[in-house]
Amino acid sequence: MDAAQETSIPAKKKSTLIAEIDPPKGVNLDNFLSTALQIRGRVDTARVTDSEHAIMRMSPVAPCLSLKEKGFEPEMIITGRDRNRISFQADLLSAAALGIKKIVIKEGHDPAEGDQPVARTSGDLDLVSMLQCAAALNSGKDLAGETLDGGTDFHIGVAIDLSDDVNFNRERAEFFNQLQGYGVESVTLGPTYDVNIVEQFLPFAESTGIKLYPSVMFLKSVTMVRYLNNLPGVPSIPQEFLKKMMQAPVKKDAGMQVAADLMRELASLGDGMVLLAIGWRDRLPEFLDLIGR
């Protein structure tokens, strides 16, 4: 990052910490709520995923409602992968009627990556059309222009995936100017251990006033790092982090320590961070101990 960029980043800002929690694969919410209660007061927001990585789980509406009943103000991720524009608007109206005010719009992973690869996407919604839906509902109308019997008042966030292609990331960064027009308040970047990719988004976040949240994914093993680095289109994990994983004295804790190191590097970038405890939900309280939260 050059000197001009450095001076444009505020020296001190309140950093938000968000934890993503997957709903259960079933109807039992006990373990989900147990994790949420253990981290209450230690993170600023609990964010509920929507069949993340195309793994079928409970829809996020019920878990968000259960969090509200426990005193949380949750964020609900909603994807366009499994919905058309009718069901997308209908689900948003249901969420709003239950008092869910914070949403994060996401395109969603390809079902071929998940546990039911024969599933088909609706093919009806892209990020722009989902934003048009949310903006219309906030204006008191549906996407067809019909007046609603009670509109929504969503705080709209967007989550976008990153790539190892610098041009693709540049296009995503330039998209911030369009996001501003839809009333988007925050953008969460997909997980990357390459700080240079995050820095590419900073000028666009600052010029639009959109909050920027890099995300941190726990690396479970050296094997996982090597697997990710061989996936086409996925940002590579720098060798310095692979080396730290290999040299860690306690292998089961290596990924958590590496994530803590990354968070220190990201501390001065953006407006906060999102923890993606994929498969390690039960270790979130332990990680918060590690980083002093």
C-alpha cells in the first residue's frame, strides 16, 4: 500500500466484529443457541448463514427469530441461488414482519459444491436484481411497482466473493459506486489471507461511505491450505501463513493462531471483520479468548 493510501485510512476507528453462525441441519436449535449465547457481548453481531457452501440447512429466518427472542439483533444472509424474485421478496417480507431488520445479500455458491449437487439454481436472480428487490421493498413497493401493505426498513449489506484474478477483483471494487445507489451500507469480502486484495477495495469503500468488512476463515490444517491453493479462481493463501501452520507447536491450534495473526494485519483496514468459523463453530469462544475479546 502506498503512502497516499496510508494517509487516507483513519488512524482510529471503531472496529466491528461479526461472527457467522450456521443454522442446524435439522430442527434442533439448541446447539446453535448455545454457541450464540457463549459469544454474546463478545462480538457485535451474530450473522446467520443461508445454506452456506450449498450445504442444505434450516432457513435463516427461524434462527434469526430465536436470536431476537434471546436479546440479539441478528443479521440474516439471504441468497438468490435457491429463489426466484417472487420467493425472494416473500422471504424478505416474512423476515421484516418478524422484526429482522439487518440483511446481507449474497449470490450463493454453486449447488455442485454442496451436499446435494443434483439441485438446480433458480437462475432468476443476480446481485443487481436482488438489490432492486430489497430497495423496492424499502420504498414501500414490490418489484412490479405494486404498493405494499406495510413496507420494509432493512439495513442492507452485501457479501461478495473474491478471486485470484486481479481484474475480477477490480471490477467488484468498482461496483461499489453502483451499490451506493441501492442504499447498501456495508460490503463483506469473501475470505482471503492476501491483504493486498483487501487493500484494493479501500479507496472505493472510502469514496462511497460503504463500510468494508474483510472476513477471516479458520484454516483447519496444512492439507486444507494446499487444497485451497489448488482450487481455480480462489485467492491463494500466502506461503508465510502455510509456513506458520507447518511450524506451529500445537497443530490443532495452528489455524486459530494464524487467523489471529491475520486479524492483526487487517486491524487498520476497513470497519471491522467477519469470523467464518466453518466447521469450527464450537471453537468460537476459544478463539475470542485468544484475541482478547
